[in-house]
Amino acid sequence: MMQKTPINLWNKYLELEKGKLKTQASEILDDFIEATQECNPEELQAWVFEISRQYVDLEINLPIRLPLFSEVIFPVLYKGLKNNEPNCARWLAGYHSFIDQSKEITRKIGKESASEVELLRKALLSNPLDQLATRKMVKALAWQINYSLHEIPNEVYYGNHCAKIEDCDLLLEEVLEFEQLAQSIEKGHEFRALIEIAKIHYQAFKNYLQRKREYSGYQDYCIRHDIQMYKVPRLIKSEYPVED
């Protein structure tokens, strides 16, 4: 356990945040971050692991702020990631919103490896039996696939842009990965409709792009090839049918 002073500061910070005293809380958080620099590395690691377990695995609404993540939590978890320590990749994935805010952290992890999905892939590569990582990966992929279809019947998205032919191949691989993972969790069958819609439109949009000049747009392609233009609702991750 960390030394008494940092723990006292952390508890004081939690009290101030609970009381919505933001200015005072920010000052105490700065003091806490400074105090952790003098902590025993093993004690600090134990604290970061426990906080991450609560925040990521148990989804307890702790007042994590970017400075706390950047200066205290990330260095410990990144070291664990490099050393292939259990849980670190999954926990880092749970902080993806903070990673996205920091170019320096994204660069350190690697731009292609810093996304929530890629960190969860690393977690499952290290431990394919990690059920928490599996469920979180299903949620993340469900949201990603749903987003890729949000402009139907106009176009399919890959990331934040209209998919290209090669992107459609990656999307088809991703939906197969999603299908396999969904089959391994409780209520995974409830994703069946999303999976089938995605398969249809990923392949159809690829075919359309290969013969784009023959059509006025993707909607025209769907009409002429009798492809149903499913309305895909935009959902937030917490709405997906995954038991934690």
C-alpha cells in the first residue's frame, strides 16, 4: 500500500470531487501526483493496478483526469504492457479516451496500436481466455461496426472516412472476428442482425466501388441489385447486450 501522505491526498481529492469543489480538487490532485513521485515503485504499481481494476473492470465512476492518467497511471501500465504483464493491455484499452487526447501517449504506444480495439486485441493475444477483454472487445467492435454503417444507404465508413475497396476487405475480416467473439459470450446471439447487415453492405459496397461509374450512387446500386437498405440505429456502447 502507498505511503500515508499520498493515500490521504487521494482520499481528500475524492471527497472534494464528490462535493463538486473542482478548484480545490484540482489543487489536491496536483499535490497527489507530485507525492506519487516519491512512492515505492511496487506500492505505486499496486495502487495503479487496483484503481484500474475498479475503473475499467468494475466500471466504478472514479474521477480520473488526464494529468492523473498521463503522469501516474499510464507510465505504470505502459511498463506493464511492454513486459506483457497480465491485464495491462485491457486496462489501457479502458483509458482509450485519455489516450486519444494525448499525441505524446499515442506516439509512445504507436499510432496503429493505441486504439481501444488494438489494445484489446493485444490483451486477447496474450490471454485468449480473458473473458473481460472478450466482452469489452465485443462492445468496442459492435460500436465500430455500427458506426461504419451509419450513413447507409449513402456509403459505408471505415474509421472516419468513406471506405475504399481495400477498406471493405478489412471490414469483412473485422466482422468475421466480431462474429466469432460474439458467439463466445452470453447474449452474443443478439448481435446476429448487425453481423448480417454488415456482411451484406461491406461486400455490396466493395462491389459498387469496383463499378462505381455505372451507378448514380450506392443507393442506386442497392435498388438495382435488390439489396435491402437497412436502417441501422446509432447506439452507444452501454446499450449493447453484453453482460459485464
